[in-house]
Amino acid sequence: MSQNVMDRVRATPRCDWPVADKEQSGIGSFIGLYGGEHIAATEFVIGATLVQFGCKASDILIGLFIGNLLAVLSFTFFCAKIATDTRLTLYSYLGRIFGGRLQKVYNIVLGLGLAALAAAGISISATAIRRIFDIPIQLNWYPTSAKFVLIVLVLGAVITFIVAKGFEGVSKFATTCVPWMIALFFVGLIVTLPQLLDATGYGAIRSPGDFLSLLNTHVWNGSSETGQHLGVLHVIGFAWTCNLAWHIGLNDMPMLRYAKNYKYGYASAVGMYIGHFFAWIVAGVFGATAAIILNTPLTQLDPGAVTFTLLGYTGLLAVIIAGWTTANPTIYRIVLSFNVVFSKVSQKRMTYILGTIITVAACFPCVQKADAILVYLGMAVEGAGVICICEHFLFPRIGFTRYWNEYRHQDFNMPAAIAWGVSIVFSFGLVFAGVIHRNLILVPTFVLTAVLYTVLAGLAGAKEKYPAQEADAAAYRTALQDYANTMHQDDIPFTVTGVALGLRVVAFIVLAAFVGSGIVCALGGLGLEAFKALSIVLSLGYFVCNGAALVISLKKTTKSEVKTHQKIQTGKEATP
């Protein structure tokens, strides 16, 4: 290996290293990660929003099933495939295709969109704490209570501090929330249904047909307080588009690059079908039931009011935990994105700066409209993802050169800038002009961007061959992979053994008791108020046991992390 190549390797920032072989994870990690991120605060808001679509229950059930299937396939065959082929973060990958200057523009656009999503998570969590202190529901776009603002500021400060000090542990704890969140939605459904039946005088549910009839009559009955009357295609488009920034937009590459196989992208089905199918449906039932019990339009309620009405303090805990698992990883992504642009600012300092800005934004209740934020963020970055998909999959098939812009040593990919800019103007222009609904804009934008970029790139140099540059790049990438492997050869895998394993077992016994108490309550063997009191005790017990197990297990990985850091600092290099 030439000295020039090794000099380049040693000069490569750690954020641009490919994932080392020893860092690759099994599918269990991705099941937990997708569950943790997609069974979250936004589910409470989006589930209630679906009630306002003016659809029938059959439209919701069929539409969510098909739309989430398209999302899973997009995660697997677009995002996971590129991530495992390159083992790079999206930021490093974009640098190869877009060039450094255009990549920074992308990072700013993405960071602003993610900031709005993080603010939504914090603000939604605040609706739960708001209910504890009996603060009025915030119905305007601006805050009307100083106490609500104070709650948001405290909550945002805590979340920002946690991200700055210990994101790895926090992210792992987020995955321990998954079993409880799944149990919460299941228990919440069976405990809420009797309340809905009692409030409406519907009668008993004796068959699946009765259940569907109940949903059609009192949850998704075709009427809408907002005047919307959407169909099954709109629901399909919404479910597919809701995570557009993460699958076709490729923003899950930083996570999926750790997968041993691209087929681990199918693990996204846990988030899509438990979070974006089951949880959305349950949240819709929650919202409709609470609105009937409180005799208040659903548009006048927030997640805290809905969940407290039905589940007491356990419901508030769910909103707080869900908001936290949304805001934490999102703030971390934003910091990584902006650190590429402002490289001289330390990651910790950037966390505090952005955390402060996001917390201030969270004081404004309008940011709780998570469904709109997710869709508009997807529209903003879809074009960039389509460009990468074209280079990765289409260009080699039609004889074009992948990474042609890098081989020409250009810091700004003009065809990519034009195609991406046109995609943004096209999608936002048609949606805001009322020509097409935002839930249906994904496919036409994809086709337009793909065709435009392919034509422009061909004219700009993608048709040409660059054998010498490709050979140099291959040698550098191979050496960089070897270097990363050496740096992580002493890593100790994260495991749960001994006392930690015992605590984890106890946690799941407590979780089973939580589910059991819900079933007994639904069957009439336990009063609703008694269940609410018991469920919060069992929930806290679960988190105490699982949290303690996590702390013990994390200590075992510290030595390997220190060794890796020391090797990087001393410049120990891989043997070519």
C-alpha cells in the first residue's frame, strides 16, 4: 500500500470511516431501534389526526397496511441496500455524490426539518406534564401559559443535557422502552374499548364485524371536524410518505450501515406495523373515545388530555416517554448534520446551541402538528435521496459512472443541485397550489427527479469512464476499511449477563403483570380506577429494573471504548 494512500487514510475524520466488521450488529438491534423510534410521541398525534381525515374504517385499515408495506420495501431495497454496500453515513455518501459545498446545503435543510420534529417531541411530552399541573390546553399557535413555557424549557434542558452527556446509553435505554410501549398500546386498547362502548351505548362486541362496525360508527365514520374527506389512496400515500425522509430520503443510512445484511431493512416492519399501523389505529380509538367522554371536539384536545382521561397517570407517562424517545435521537442527528457545516464547533457545544433553539421552538404549540412536519420534511429531501438512488442502482446499469462528480474533483454537483431544486419547487408548488394532495406527491416527484438528474448528469460527465480515479478510490476505500477494522478489533460487545440479566427478567415479569392487570380490567375483574393506580406502579417498576440492568451492562463496554479512543489519539494504523 502506497504511503500516499495511508496518509489519506490517517487524515480521514472518524465520521467518514466505514463501519468496522466488528461493529456490525444482528437483526435484534434493528428490531429494537425501529420499535423505539417509530412507537413514539408522534403516534399519539398522528393517530388522532387520522380520525380527522374523514375516512371510513376500511379506508384506514387497508390504506395503512399497503402504505406501510411500501415503506418497509423502501427501507429495505433503497436505504438498507445502499447503507450495507457502502457502510457510510448519509453525510459521507452525499459528499461523494454531491460534492462538499452542496452537501452542506443539504445538511442545513435536513437539520432545520429535524429541528421541527425534535421540537414536536418535546412539546408533545409537555402536554402530559401540563395535565399534572392542571395547566390549560394550548390551542393557539403561540403559548398562552407561562407555566407551559416553563415546563417546556425544563424538559428541553434535561433532554439536551442527556444527549450531550450520554447519548449512547440513552439510545439503548430508548430500545428498552419498546416492550412497554407495545404493551401500553395493547393494554390501552382493551381498557379503552369498554369505555367507548359505555359512552356510546353501542352494546357488546361479539365478532370482528361488530368491532369494524364500532370503528365505522364512532371512530372513522366518514365525517371530519376539519372538512377533509380523503380516500384510501390518500391513506396509502400518507403511510408511505410519513417516513419519506428516512427511507427514500436515505436518512436511516447511519443506522442501517451497521446491519450485517441489507435484508435487516425488513426489521422496519416492527416500527411500521406496530407503530404506524397498530399504534395509529389505537391512538385514533383513544382520541375518538376521549372526545366522546369529555364531550369536546378532538381538535380541542392534546395527547396529555386524551391519555389521562383514558389511562390516568400511566397515559401521561406514555406521552412523556414517547416524546423523549422522539426528541433524543432526532437532536443527535441534527447535531451530526450541523457539525459537518460548522466543523470547528465541538459536538457538545453544538448540542447545547441547537438544543436551546429547539427548546424555544417547542414552546409554540403549533410544532405539535407532527404529521405535517414529517410529510414536508420528506418532500424537502426526497429529491436528494432519489439522486443517490439513481447513481447507486441506475447508473451502472445504463453505462454511466457512479461517483463521476468525485472523480472530476468537483466540489459542487450542478446537475444534482438543479434536479434537487426542481424537485422541491415542483412538490411544494403543486401541493400549496392545491393541484395535488401532499400525501400523493411522492411518486411524480421521484420520476421527475430521476429523469432530470440522469439526463443532466449524462451531459455533465457521468457517461465518461474514469478507470484511474476508480482504481485510486478502490485502494483508498480498502485501506480505510482495514484501518477501521484494526481500530475496533478490541471492542467488547454489549451484553446483558449476571445481575443485569436477573434485573431484566424481573422487569419482564413486572411487564407481564402490567398486561395481565389490563386484561383483568377489560374483563371486568378490576375497576378502571384501581387499574390506573396499579398500572403506574407496575410501569415505574419496569423502568427501574430495566434501567438498572442497562447501567450495569453499559459499564462493561467502557473499557473497549477507551481503548479505541486511545488508539485513535495515538494514531495507531492498520497494517496494509
